[in-house]
Amino acid sequence: MTTDAMSHDIRTTPYWWDHAPRPAIPVDALPARADVIVIGSGYTGLHAALQTARGGRDTLVLDAEDAGWGCSTRNGGQISTSIKPGHAELVRRHGLERATQIVQEGRNSLAFIEAFV
């Protein structure tokens, strides 16, 4: 893809960062040791870090980008019950019982996140 196909005023950041900018987090030297190192500061990484820290482990979170750069803050991440492919295709592939279980697991995941938050 060439830049000729792009609009002259293309944005590479979400519009809401204009009014709710990401916090400036200083980059500190890495500690000499940690019990747990979590790579990635999205929903999954931060949830893992919270669990290990609450469990008494010295936990360090590392990310290649700034806080708030990735999917979790750009488009809401993947917290939903939306399962792809859809139920009809899941039934075709796996049968009614398994398809229903897959969809239910999406609902269970959403309920878990809601309770956790």
C-alpha cells in the first residue's frame, strides 16, 4: 500500500486521546529480580499481574509500547460474548451441544470480567 491511497489528514491515534490522553509513565531501570514477569499490559497481562501480585509474588509488567497503546484502549479489546464463527456455523462444525457450550463460555467469560471489575 502506498501513501497515495491514504487521506492527507489520516490519524494514527484514537480521537479520544485528544481529551483523555494516556498518562506519562516514567521508564525506570529494571529490577534485579522479580518472581513473575508478565509480557504485555493489555487485559490479559494486567489481569495475570494482578492475580500474581495479590498472591504475594513480586510481579513486573513489561510492554513494548506505552501504557494504553494497544487493543485494550484503542477499540475496547475483546470483551464481549461475540464468538466467531456464529452459532449456526459452530453447530455445523461441532454439533448443537458443543456449539452451545462454546457460546456459553463466551457468556461466562463476560460474567467473569464483570464480577472481577
